[in-house]
Amino acid sequence: GGHPHRHVGDLLEMIAAADLSPAVRERATAAFRLLAEAEGRVHGVAPDKVALHEVGAYDALIDIVGAFEGFERLGIADVAIRPVALGSGWVRAAHGVMAVPTPATAVLLEGLAVAPNGPVKGEAITPTGAALLRILSTGFEPTGNWRAIRTGFGAGGRNPDHYANTLRLVIAEPVGEDATEVTVVATDLDDFSPEYLEPLREALTVAGAVDVQTWPTQMKKGRIGFRVEALAPPDRVESVTRAF
């Protein structure tokens, strides 16, 4: 009842007037539009008519603008996220008790991979967090080998007994694929002219094979054939197979 509210339109005007780089302004605006669309879908109102409690509105403004500003200052363009834990149980909100994830959070998580809930009782991700991930994520999970360069932790205001309420960021760089796993793509070529072997080796190398070996074999009726084996890293197996 008596709490003052802020319309999302007011917050967008504040972002437009703030001393921010164009990239931070654009991302912060996009995040608030996502929040407004989600709340609007849940409540059946137009996004620009969505009102947020004033305290929550300013919290979200600081969280969202601060996160984008931080990533810009760190110079990080590629953000890969693991599947998102939702939490479990129920939370008390302005509209009474609601199951986790709350309706607006559920809308904002559309398109993101979700994970087991872990030890969290209550919300493990909020609408603001989900909006940030939607804008920050480059749409893939970290794969392959990475070298951690810097790690940072931030603590939340809640202090549960049985787990640390912290957010972890790891800045990492991909590690070269030396000494990792490879797939052997092999074939036997019957009645095959040897002068075609070198162009085949070249094509397989261009397609990403790290090594190509050939040796003569004896095929049926005493014919000479060739066994060709190409070693391909996991992300090149398909192109090496096509080259064959």
C-alpha cells in the first residue's frame, strides 16, 4: 500500500541521462526492458506501465548498471555461464507466498539452461539476476580447457547456515589443445592411385587434422590398398570426416 513506486519508464530515463558509456547504457536499458516485459506478462499490463517498489527499483538499477559497468572496466566481452540453479521451496513476496522460481523469474529464464538446485532453500536466482545473465551470456557454456587468471567473490546480504551466499567470477583464457583427447578417423582405400594420397593428406590437414598417417595394406585378390588415419581434435571431427 503505502510504499512509493517507480515506473520502469522513469528508470529508463535515469539511465538515458546518466554518465555512462553507450555500451553500458544500451545493455542496462535492454535489461530493464526484459524485466518490464516479464513483469508485464505476469501481471497483464504493458511493459512501460510496470511499477517496481522504489527500494527494489533502485536496488535493481545499481545492480544492473554496476554489473555492466564492471564488465566493461574489466574489458570482458565473452561471458560463458554454467546452467543456472533455481533454488527451491517458497518465497514471500508482495503478492503473498509464491513457489520458486517466481513467475517473473521463470519468464526471464526462458532460453537459459537450468541446473539442480544445490543446497539453496529459497531463491537462488532473482529476476534481476536472470535479466543480467540473459544480456551478459554469449549463449554457450565453458567447454575445453581453461586457465584461470583472476577469481573474484562477492557476498550477498542473506547469511544461511549451511552454505556460503557468494557469487564467483572467474576470468580465464582458453588453453591450447596440446595433449588433450583426439579422435581417430580412419578408412581403407582399395585400388587407389598413390598420387591421390598427398592431396588427401592436405585436405585433411586443412580441415583440422593434427596428424595424418598412411600405410600400404593388402586388399582382396592380392590388390594393394591404403589405410589412412587422421587424428582430429573433438571440435574438428565433423570437418575432417567431411573432407574424407
